[in-house]
Amino acid sequence: MSTTTTDQVSGKNYRLRAPDASTYETTTPGQLGGYAPGRIYGRLNCPSAKRHLANGNYVKSRVFFADEAMAIASGFRPCFYCMRERYKEWKAGGIPGTASYPWMIVP
């Protein structure tokens, strides 16, 4: 007996960003959103992103990631507003690519 999710039944596809800047479609929604020109990622319910989207900004530059590892591999950094602790880690710096500092772009 196989199980299907609601998205699989409805046929809904989501377009997510891969680390090489290409996009791919999946039936699983992304966990994080991002702003491509600023190379910032954050929660889907981020108050700052919601405010920009409501004003008509970000819409054409909005990207979505399956998870934080994909966002980091794409060279994005955490949002100051909705991911404050991760932002502080990123801002503090460290050795790029290590477990304690996985971001690929040094602040």
C-alpha cells in the first residue's frame, strides 16, 4: 500500500532553487524563502519579507529553498530579522565551509 501527500494528489508543483542557481520542480514545498539580489534567506513567515512583498517588492526576485543547507550552498546568508541567531553566527565569521561556519560568503 502506498501513501500520497495532498500535494501529490492535487498535482501541485513547487519551483525551488538549487546551488547552481538553476531551479527544479518538486511536490514538496520549500522550507525557506530568499531574496536573490541580496542573497538573503529566511523563514517563509518573515515579517520583513512579508512587508516587502506587500509593497510589491521582492516578487520577481523571490526564490525558495528545500532547506537551509541548500540556501547556504547557494551562497545565501541568514536574514537579520527572522533568523537573528543564525545571522549573528554568519556575521561573526569563521572558517568558511566548516560545521561551525557553513556559509560560503564571508561577511
